[in-house]
Amino acid sequence: MAVQQSYRQIENRNTRSYANSYIDGSVVRQVEAVPGGKRESRPREDARRNIRRNRERSMAVTFPYVVFLTIVSVLSVAVCVNYLKLQAGGTAYRSNIAALQSQLNDLKVSNDSEYDNAVSSVDMEQVKYIAINQLGMNYAEEGQIITYSSKDGDYIRQYAQIPEE
């Protein structure tokens, strides 16, 4: 009975809006797209014509569009070529740096070995003997050593005679 009442409410309305109606049951109503029967074919043909015209416009390639695409293509190729040149230059610089670092390490090893040879070839006892016996040098006594502190580093230059106390 509730189903029949809701159908009557729907039939009494002469509008297409069924949003506020409620149907209890499993019966599906049949809705007419246009009340009164006949559909007009004119709007549909106009829509098809508009769609066809829009497709033709979108498929058309104009001269300014071709010029734009050509300029964009040339610019993108130029940017890519420039990027590849920069990347190749960076690779060359890295390999050059690696070669120079290897050369520096070889020179450091050679310098260290030459220094060790020079230090080991000097006999310090012979130097001490020559300094004391031939040059008349002797060890410093207790009051002869004066210490200074330098703010600039560990090297002090003497420009004048040190005053005695």
C-alpha cells in the first residue's frame, strides 16, 4: 500500500525532478527524458556540428604554430648540446685533477725519500766534533739562555742587540 501511494505522488507531479521522492520497494520507475513525447533533433545536430568544428580546429596546424614548434625544438636541442659539452668538460677536469693528484703524491714520496737520504747521510757526531774543536763553539751556560714568547708564531727575528739585565 505504501508503494502505491508513493507512485501516485510521483504520477501527480508533472516535473522531471525526483530527488525528494522516496519509493519503498523494489519496483523501478520509468522516466521520460522529455515530458510530452517527441524529442527535437536540432540541438543534437548542432552539438555534433560544434564537436566536428572543434576537432577540425584542434587538428589544424597553422604557420605561427609551426614557427613556434621549430623555435622551441631548436632551443631544446641547443640546451641539450650545451649541457653535454659542460658535462664533458667537467669529466675532463675531474680526470685532469686525478692525474695531478697522482703526480703530487709521487713527488711527495720522492721528496720524503730524498729528505731521509739527506738526513741519514749526515753524521751528527762529526758535526759536533767540528763545531767544538775546529770552530771553538761551546755549550750555553745557565744564564745565557733567554726565552721570549711571540704572539705571531714560533719564529722571532732579532733586529738589534738584546739588552743585558
